[in-house]
Amino acid sequence: MTTAVAAPFRFFSLQVVRTERLGPSLVRVSFGGDDLRFFLSDGRDQSLSLFLPQPGQDVPAVPYELGDGWWQAWRELPDDVRAVMRSYTLRGLRTDVRGETVEIDIDFVLHGVEPGAAVPAGPASRWASRASAGDRVVLLGPAIADNRAIRFRPPADTDLMVIWGDETALPAASAILESLPAGMPARVWLEVHHAGDIQDLSTEADAEITWLVRGEGAPTALDAVRAAPLPPGRLPYAWIAGESGRVKELRRHLVRERGIDKRRVTFVGYWREGLTEEQLRERGE
């Protein structure tokens, strides 16, 4: 007897179904495609790799038919041909009556797309700001529901959630809040640039959500969290994600100043101020 073992990740050929502007800095893009019937995820902060076409291309150039050799082949493509790769988290998915995935949502942060922006938009922001139904992308995502690209894993004895995230972590943080059991105490800080990016979030948890609006002079993430009392006598689990420097500061605060067991703190740097994703990848970060 032989046992077939499914690969945890695979490529999905997808197209845009619709877009929805969520605020001045945020747009939601919904994707569909026949390949999605193989898409499985139980994660609330499921990480994905999205490949976008270069200007003038209809389909992103990703040589995934080469199997395990796709990465090196992709890296060797000319800069103006190689698909743009960016990391995102899954905001949501919808299934049909058979339980198969038919659509997924990814929320994009838009930087530099407004007229006169001091810093020009990157390729993903430009693409997302112009995306329309039928646009084609390639996704590297999970084919196994419980996979290593899921970081939110609170211990079973957790009785207090501590959450911080910036715009890049807002999709995952929102999905996490939706998943929390009724009555679970949660202390949440969410950081955005514009007040218009604040969203109405759904949760059955006993959540105290503080929005930090940078454009209106909000305190820094560290100052805001440091100033807030946490209920004593609890077994907290902390999930902090966003800009790497702020994430590291918050982790040090929670572990060294608050005394939270470092094994109960999940921290994820989604981006680093001043560096592109290509530069981070070259540095192995």
C-alpha cells in the first residue's frame, strides 16, 4: 500500500472578481478561479505569496511548471519580465455548498498612489489601485488547512488576548478577532494612517479596540501599549505584527516589562521601514 502525501503549498492561477475601496489607504481585491477548489486554510493570519504581472503583461511570469526549480528560474528572469512577488495575509474566503473555496479576499495597503505623493507607489500599490475584474495573478498558497504559514496559535489555556497590528496586519487582526470565542477578553491596538481607514470590526470577544491614527498625532505603538493596564492574574497570549522595528519594540516590552512568557508571544515583521521586499529578501529577512 502506498500513501499519497499532499504538498502543503501549491500555485493557483486566479483572476480578479471585484474590488472594494475600504478607505483612503486600503482596497480589498476578491479573487476567483477554478484552482481555488484546492485552496484550504484554517488560519486567521494565513500568509500568502502573490505574483503580479509587469506593465504590459496579461499574465505574471512565474515558471511554476518547473516544480521545485521554479524559484531559481524565477530569479533568473530579466527584471522587466519576472513577476512581482509580494507577501500578504488572507482576509477571508468563501466556499460553495460542497465546502470548496470559490473566492478569497486580500486587502492591499496603498502608498504613494495619491497625486503629489512624496514617495512614489510601489508596484503592488500601483497594481491594486488599478485592478479590475478579469485581471490575472498567480498565488502561492496553502493546499493543507493547517500549515506552517499560520502563526496565530494561542495556547489552550489562554484567557486574555493582546493584539497589535498596523495597516499591513489589519486583515489578519480582523480575521483573528472574528474567530475569538464569545466573551474572550481582548486588548487590541490597530494603527492606521488615516481616520478614514478605521473599520467596523466584528467579534464576539469582550474586545477593547483602540485605533491609533498616525495622521492625527496618535501616540507611538510602544507608548500606547505601555500606558495601558492589563487585567492581572491572566494567562495572556500576544500576537503583534506589522513594521519590524515596532514589532521588536513591542515584543521586548511585553516580555521584559510585562513579564509575559516569550513562548506566548507571536511576533511577525511584515515589512521594514525604508526597505523594499526585494531588499529584505536579498538580506535573508
